[in-house]
Amino acid sequence: MLELDNPTWYALTSTHQPFGIGTSKAKRYPANVLPFVGFDTDATDPLETLQQEVRPGEVIYIIGELPKLPPSWVILGEIDGDQMVCEKLIDVKYEDGIELLKLGVSDIPEMYELINSVQPGFFKEDTAKIGTYYGVRVEGRLVAMAGERLKMTGLSEVSAVCTHPDYTGKGYAGQLVSLVVKQMIAENKIPFLHVVSSNERAIKLYERLGFVKRRGISFWKIQVGNRE
């Protein structure tokens, strides 16, 4: 699972290759899909080769180790995360009566609004098009969701796990993650996810479902400067 040390690069050079924009040294997702950039760790100054594929002022994220940045790129912050994997799901029992709905194109505006009200920055206008997502509606309103993000050979990332603050504590997230993980395992994929290291509540939920910490990993928030 060494691919998980550099997940964006391995996603964009395997399962998500059709989304990859860039060169043999560095690639990115389209800006309207994901703000992630990946690179070949064996390449010299890989991000220099990506200069034509980023916009001045654009904010992008690099997961894992940082390469040398072009002179005009600025680090805005570092998010300390835990990377967790689940090789065997623990089937936790929840209350019956909650309908888990498969979300489609018509749901994207609500999905975008919900997750960016809880976890802004990572979910873009077309993120929902790269995987399968499920949600819970209460009186017609989307209040919780979970789905897939980075995909690579043998591995698939659980992502966009969020619940509106007015509806937490009802088991929605656990049921949604469990469903997503079951489908990944059925496809012979090992599920993995990223969670902010300080989010103890979420980490405990994932541990109950069978996830274990693989490593700490950083999300680097970077702003692209003007090309010189």
C-alpha cells in the first residue's frame, strides 16, 4: 500500500488517469473536479512542469510529502491528517428506518451546499461525478452524505462524509460509510480515508467500523503565484 503515501499521483496514473492533466512528472485534477495535485517523487522539480496547467491565484492541495515548489507558489497552511484503511468492515448495528439514497446529478447542488457548509474547500462543482455518493434526507432536505473520491488500483477512498450540525448523533454517518465501504470491498478494493487528526469523534466512528490508522499525512494548502 505504498501508493497511499502519494495518493493523488497514483490515482491520476491508474484508475483516475482520464482525469489527469499535466506531464509525466506532475498531474492535477481539473479545477472543477478536485483541487489536488500529484507528482512523481523521483522527478526533479516536478511542479515546474505543471506551470501551464494552474492559474495564478488558484489554491491547490498536495497530499503527503512536499516537493520543491516553484518560486512564486506560497504555502498557505498545513492540515495534519490521519490516513486510515479498512481491510475488514465491522458490521455495526444501527436503528432501522433510515433510508440511504443513491445521489445523482440532480442532487449535486444540494451536495455541494451541504459539504461546503461543513468542510469547505475540497468538494468542487463536479466532484460528485468521480464516484458514487449516498445521502439521507429528512423531510426532503439532504442532511448527510458520504461517497468516493481518489481511486487507484486496488484502493478506493471514502470521502465527503458529513452531516448537517442539526442532525448529528443519529447514526447517519456510520450507516453511510458502512454502505460505501461494503461496496468497495465487493469490488475487491481496500477502502481508505483521510481525517483531520484532531477530529476525535470521526476517528472513533471509523475505528468502530474497522478502520485503523496507517500513518499521519499532511494536506498542504498552496496558492499559485504569477508565472515569472
